[in-house]
Amino acid sequence: MHQGRVRAFLVRLCKQYDVADDLAQETFINAFRKLSSYKGTGSFSGWLYRIAYHCFLQHRRSVSRRLEVTDDYIGQLEVLSDRYDSISTEQMDMEQALA
């Protein structure tokens, strides 16, 4: 009943079906764990959509953190690569000089 609507909501947010499926599953797991916190004052579907939205936000933060780390890591690899290239040529020059 709620599964299709929550999934459609998440597809509209993240624009990726596979990610929306994972987030929908996470939503229902979180809803089950927090079922005792539902007070019944608002609609159940509104409560569920709020959980889905929080799952989406958490996913988006996680993805942005990974992108930041990846960009930093790539920059460091480029610097290390340049250093390795210069060390390799220096080492080759020394080996030729010793031979």
C-alpha cells in the first residue's frame, strides 16, 4: 500500500530507480524500528514520507562526502605520481652512472 508511493516519492527526489529502491527499503526498516515513536496525531503516510525524506538527505550527504574525499584523493595521487616519476628518472640515472 505505502511501498509504491514511498518508492515513487524517492524516485522523484533522487532520479535513480536503484537508489530509490535502496532508500525505500531503508525507509521501511527505519519506520519499523521507530514505530513506537509514531504518536498517531498526524497521518501515518506523512510520518513515513518524513522518514523517507530523511533517508534521502542522509544518502545525499554520504554521496557528497565521498565525492569530496575522491577529489582530494585524486589531487594527492597526481602530486605523488609527479614525485614518483622524478624519483624514477633519478634512480635510473644513478643506476646508469654506477654501471
